Amino acid sequence: MKTKLLTITMCVLTLMLGSAMPALGSGGNTMDIVVDVALARPISFLATIGGSALFIVSLPIAAPSRSIDKVAHTLVIAPAKDTFTRPLGDFDDFLSY
């Protein structure tokens, strides 16, 4: 039952997005913005949350080795920048940490 519901939902979303694209404009990066909002931002947000949890777990290891700044940047700051400060539709630096 869950598989059928997921399949129907994906088909409906595909039809809705397929018919909405011409209405959004003729710009070259319209699809990039839609993909960014629908997929990339949620993935980055989840990476920020997961990275924060991993950062807390890794603190006992990172503190004695004096690598807290590097670990924090890799696990928390870089995904947060992807989520909150990267311009919409700009994938040049996406997940480049």
C-alpha cells in the first residue's frame, strides 16, 4: 500500500512540475532553482543536523588532537552555509567540503 501511495505521489508531482515549468519563466536557471528548493536545501539542512550530532559525538576525540575548528567547519559550518547562505540555483560550491 505504501509503495502504491509513493508511486502515485511521485507521478502527481511529476505532472505538476512538468506543467508548471513553462509558467515559471523562460530563464535558464529556473529548473536549477526548483531543484535547489525541492532537493538540495533539504539535503543540506539534514546534513547540518546530522553533522551537528556527529560533531558533538566527535568532541572527545577532536579536543585532545586540537582539531575542533576543522571538525566544526567540515561537519557543521559548511553544510549550514550550503543551506542558508548559498544563492538559490547556484551549485558551483554545493557540498564542496
